[in-house]
Amino acid sequence: MIAGLFIAAAVLAQAQAAAAPVAGSAPAYGPAEPGPPQAAASAGPAREACSPTTPDADSDTIVVCVVKPDGYRIDPDILAAKKAKRDADPGKARPPETYADNTCATVGPNGCAFAPAINLLAAAMTAAEIADRVSKGQEIGSVFRTDPQLTEYQYYQLAKAERERKESEGADKTYAAQVEAEAKAAPQR
């Protein structure tokens, strides 16, 4: 047991000697200690160009110099598409769904007068339409859409086409005005 104490003391002494920093060397862990502060002369011209008032060197003011962007502009076609989809969305006007079942509210020998049932005629017509489309190699996804709505991308395409149409009309008017002005300015022969 005494031998174990001597071994533990020797290991502890070696660990402390390894952990002790040597003068002038980097610490064993963490970042290196910062050196002396550099001269602020290199940042001087940039500071004058960026800031209307130059902070003094002793203050804690931070100056950030960046080129101001022209701005973040969202495509007007995307904004028009989102507005058109929001205006055309029929889901907002619907009242909230109540899941109360009132189909069998009467008691008596007749039972449920309007019990839910499968419309077999409509199912047969849908199956025939699907078979016809498959035989022609067409898509069948649109058969299952009961409430077709334009997607936001389709609204975007419509808004973009409308903007391009207006721009081309404006360009045509501008060109016509330019030709007319040149005709008036040209000398008469």
C-alpha cells in the first residue's frame, strides 16, 4: 500500500511538471495570448471613408465599413402571384367544419333517409374515363381533382406574361413616339 502511494505521488508530480507553463511559450490549452495592439494607422483611411465621425482610439466604438447594396428586391412577378393566389383562395371563406352527424336524426321505422352511399354510376363513369385516358397514353391525375385551383407557380407565369405584355406595349408606344418626334424634326422636302 505504501508503494502505491509513492507511485501515485510520482505520477502526480510528473503531471504537474508537464502542466506548468514554460516562460515565453504558448499555454497548453486555449488560444494563444494576444500580442501587443497593432497600430491603427492602417485602418485610418478606411475609417475616414466609412464614418462621418471618426471615433477616438481610446473608445470601445466598433466601426464596420461595407458597401451598401442597392437593396434586396423581391421579383414583382412573385409578389403579384402570391397576391393573386391569396385573393383566389376559396378556403378562407369556408366556415369551420363541424363533424356532427345529423343524417339519422329521426327515430322510427324509416331509419336513415339520406344515408351515405357510394354513387355507383359516377364511379363507373370515372373508371371508364380513366381507362380511355390510359389507352390513349394521357395523364389521369386531373380526373381526381374535384376542386381545381391554379398553383402559385401558374399564377407566377400569368403575372410574368402580363408584365412582359405591358412592357412590350410600353416599348411600342415609346418607339412610336420616337419615330413621330424624328418625323417632325426632319426637314420637309
